[in-house]
Amino acid sequence: MDVARSYHYDRFGDADRAAELHRLQRQATVLLGAELAELQRLGFGLGQRILEVGCGPGFLTGPLSDIAGEAGGVGLDMSSELLAAASAIVAPAHPNVRFVQGNAYATGLQDASFDFLYSRLLYQHLTRPLDALREAARVVRPGGQVCLMDIDDGFLTLYPCPPAFSRLTELALTAQAHNGGDRLVARKLPGLMREAGLTDIRMRGITVSSLELGLGAFLDITTRFKAIQVGSAESMALSNELGALARMPPDQQPFGVVVAFFAVGRRPG
Ligand SMILES: C[S@@+](CC[C@H](N)C(=O)[O-])C[C@H]1O[C@@H](n2cnc3c(N)ncnc32)[C@H](O)[C@@H]1O
């Protein structure tokens, strides 16, 4: 299997695995309502068979398969540990969902077997995003849609911006690129979709800010995990420095905002 170096859950230690699962759940919960509404606005709905590639613990795959109804949903991921969490936590509450192990580059799924394909926060970890997109375009039916939700650290900021934030963002960008990923991936998705032969390409964004989450939770889902990802004494010190900001009186805290981008394209035909 073509293993991602940029994100490999099964290689986290026990404590980090539990924290990461919690972070993924929090990240999914924070956006859930807006994300489901956005996907429906982009054309996903009842009767559309959905595939979520890189589904992780499946916190979105469950609700998406509920919307699809009897058409159902499949979550695919390469991590056996995350799929075990998906089967234990998500599957029991969502009768139309199924989870399978597989790779985004070669899913092993039938040609044209889904109406809608979704990937969230996967493409920032892929070394060969164009190959994964071609595979995505293959498994949706002609006229079906591929939707990628991802971030771009050019659209993540604190204001006023403390040097520790800029430095940790920069270290994570370099570390992820070193491991074959790309924290600036969102701006590249429309061009990649065009190259993969998709048409009717659109892009939209949802903002998530410290106003609705509080600065502590905002930093948890956007920034603190980067200290572990970078894994140096400097990154840990920067993360602690940022943690202190969240304990300041609210009227003295900086404002944080990030954009979750949705790029969508259609298989011609
Ligand atoms: C940041 S996590 C996001 C998980 C989930 N989509 C979410 O938003 O909670 C990235 C996911 O992509 C999966 N992944 C990375 N490379 C993959 C590949 N080549 N094929 C399938 N899954 C992959 C990882 O195992 C992980 O579950």
C-alpha cells in the first residue's frame, strides 16, 4: 500500500492516538452543520450513493450516509486503527454506512459506482494529489461529482499575530512538505481538478473563527497539533507560548480565523 508519510495515525503512540482521535472528533463537530449544508448546496442529497475517501474515524461518513438514505455511504481509509474506531463509534448509529480499507490512489472500487465522492482534509497529505483525483473521477459515474474540502495555511491567521504563531505555522508547513504533504493545497485544487478532466469546477469557503469557538478551541483544532507534527523542542515551546494566549482575558486575546475550502468538479458525460 502507498503509505502517506504526511499523516499516519497508526504510528502515533497510545496517548497521541487518543488525543488525535479527540481532535478529529472536535474538528468534525465544529463544522458539521455548516459542512453538511454546504455539501447539499453543492448538489449532494437523498438517493446519491456517497464515497468518503480518507474518512478516518468516519465522523462525517455517518451523517452523510443518513442524508443519502437507502443509497448509502462507504467510508474508505488506509488506517486500520481509524477504521476500527469508525466501526465501533459511527457504524452502530448509522444503518446505511459501510467502512472499507483502501488507498486513495487505487481504491479497488468499481468504475462509476458512486454519485458523489467526498474527501476532507486528505489532499493536504497526498504526495500525488493528481493521481488520487484521477482515481476519484474514475469511481464516480459520468455526471457525478467529486468534492474536496481542505485547508490552506495562507488563509489561517491570528490578529494581532504573535511571532510564535507565524513561526509554528511556518515550521509545520516545512515539516509537512518534507513528508510529501502540502499545507497550501486548497489553492491548487481547482487546477488539479481541471487536469484530472473534471468540469463545472467551483470553489467555496466556510470561515471558522475564535469568536464562535473561543481561542483555546480554535488553537486546538488549527495549530497545537502542529507542535507534535514538527516534533522539536522549539515547536513544543511555541505551542506552550500560544496556549498562554488562550488563558488571557478574552478582551486581550487575538482574533483567529481559518477558511475551510470546498472545491467541487463533475465527471463529464
Ligand atoms: C487528517 S486525517 C482526516 C480524517 C477525516 N477525513 C476527518 O476529516 O476527520 C487524514 C486521513 O487520511 C487518511 N489517508 C492518508 N493517506 C491516505 C491514502 N493514500 N489513502 C487513504 N487514506 C489515506 C489517513 O489515514 C487519515 O484518516
